[in-house]
Amino acid sequence: MSLANRLHPFDVVLALRLLRPSGTIHALATDLAVAPSQVHAALQRLGGSGLLRPDGRSANARALGEFLLAGVRYAFPARRGPLVDGIPTAYSAPPLAEQVDAVDVVVWAAPHHPQAVRGFGVPPLYAKASELLLRSPETYHLLTLVDALRIGEPKVRSLARTELEARMRSTSE
């Protein structure tokens, strides 16, 4: 695979969004707060990696699940950073927040967001991730589960795996 065809972190976000009916490239770009050209390029990379169905506009849920559960934490690792104001992610966000009794909070930095809380910063898979809470709530929830896979301890990863598998199963039915 050439460097131009390797998956980018944003591609994971788009693949999560494509678990639901997608609409046009422009509609996807609006949902994810990116340029349509960025969506188009990501679709090409996702198709080349086998993470899209042959129709090119919906995620291959089985392949995506395999990648997320076995590889995302190695392909796109994340570590907690300093305290910042931001949007909760991983085990600090629904649905895991109700299941994990964590002492700390992890967030995507978004100091001016109206729902910002104080927590340890985690680099999101793409710069506009904090906007998903309002623009594409289901994608936000899926991405927080992916973050739990990226940064969580084994128990948290297990809970995230179970929740992610259930959500992906329900979208592919």
C-alpha cells in the first residue's frame, strides 16, 4: 500500500459515520465539519482498505469491527495529556460513563464549547471531533467508544468492545 493510500485517522471517523445511511458527499462533509474533498479522499482510502461495501457509501461493518477491535489502538495510539477544558470522551462519555467508576475525566480539548468540562486531554482522531456532539451524536458516541479502545485499561476496553459490537450489529441489520 503506498503512502497516499494508507488510512488516516479521519478515515476511521468517516467509516463510523457510514454505518448509517450516508447521503451525498456534501452531506457527509457537513455532518463532519470538513471539506467535501476530504470526504472524497477518505472514501477512496476506505475503499482501498476494504472498509467500505462495494457500493462505496456504506461501511463494511464486519471489517471495520475487526480493525477497530484489533488494530486502532496500535495504528492511532493516544495518551492522556495535561488538564484542559473539553468534551468528554472514552470512559468519561456516554455510554461508558455510566458503567465505569473513573476517578479522572478524559476530554477532547474544546475550551469554548458550551458543554466543556475539565479533564485530561486526549488527542482526537480529527480536529473537529468535539463538534460531533451537536452535528452527529451517534458518530460522537461511536468515536468515544473507539477512544476507549485507544486509551483504556483492559476492563474499559472490554466494556467498549461489547458496546461497540452491539451498536455495529444493530446498524448492519
